Amino acid sequence: MTEQDPNVLTVNVAEEINTVEAGVGGGSNPPKEDRGQAEYYERVMKYLQRYVAPHKVKSRWVTNADIEKLKTEGDVMVNLCTIPKGMYGNVAAIAHSQVEDKEPLRFFAMPDGLLVVNPVIFKHTSAEIEKSEGCMSYTEEPMKTVPLYHKITVLYQVLKQKEDGDLELSEMMEEGYAGPLAAIFQHECSHLNGKYIYDEDYKASDAIGFGEGEITSVDDLKNKYGTNK
């Protein structure tokens, strides 16, 4: 990401989740350190239970009416980025569709607390690269080599604070990425489009699309939300 605007908000994670495996103490009155481990284990399991099975529901557009849900669900997802699952440890991002299969919202969370809202990849190079990736929705599967666009240009929003203290969605931010961030956006946008890298017919273009809702083109996006360029 570019240097962060001081008005851009990240989700506050109230209590850091360490990735050290926790044991569970026994007995009716376990020592304080065992009680702490048990509480940690219970908290971690509560977060892990939020994962849902892979599904094909496309994420819908986030509006300012979704701000409170965005904050609540974003907190869960930021914590999940730090919690090991299966063969994987910390991850670069979690899409809302990985924890919600009824009405997923079009956003993903990163471990630093940043929520990337309504992301759309609207330009990309014709050249594709191959990258070995895994997925927290398929933790029992081996890493898979998938096609990715080498460079992409994306539009997305973030949470910003208004002068009165209330939160709102920012204008669309336009950024170009290559390397790890390009891979993250393509992986997460695929999730939000109802696609998975473990689909037998997965292709790079599965990361391109607008999900569910009234937005069907880049012009729609720019007319509705404006851009920072």
C-alpha cells in the first residue's frame, strides 16, 4: 500500500492473539497460567469456528449503511490473519466470504488492521506468471501453482473518519501493484467473486469482476464514488 493517510482507520484489535500453541489446564481450580492458556485456547477456537466451507456466493457491495458490520466482522478477520490453521501460520489477508456464506460483503482484512473495501481489479498486463499459493479455506490441500497477472491496477475504498467523528467510506483509491500485493489482491478478489484457487478450472481472470450489486463497470465506480486521481 502507499503511505497511509492519517484519516484512514484500521480495525482495533482489542487483544493481541499470539500464534504460540496453547495448552489447556485441567482440574477444578487450575493454576493461573493454565487458566490463561485455557482462556487463550477458547478465544482462538471461537475465532476459528467463524470459517465457513467454500461456496460460490458472490460478495455484495459495501455501503455506508454497512459500517458497523464492517468494523465488527473486520475485527474477527484481522484476528484470523494471525491464527494458524491446518498447515498455515499467519496469512496476508482474509476475505469476508471466508467467514460468511449467506450475504458476504465485498471486503478483505489484512493483519495490520487495514480493511480493503469494494476492491476491483480493472487493468492488468497480458503477461501471466505462475505462483505457488495456499488458502485458509483449503488447509488440508497441498500448495497449488496458479496463474496470476504480473501487474494490476485496482480501485478500492477504506474507512475514514469525518470531522464529526463518524465513519464513512473514502473515495475510490486507484493504485498499481506488482509482486506480493498484486498476488494478495488477485487471491482475495477471486474469493469475493465466488472463485477459489483450488477450483479445477481456476484462471487468472477469475480475479476480475464486480461481484453482486448495481456496479457493472469501472465508470459506474468512478461516477458513484469518485477517485483519488
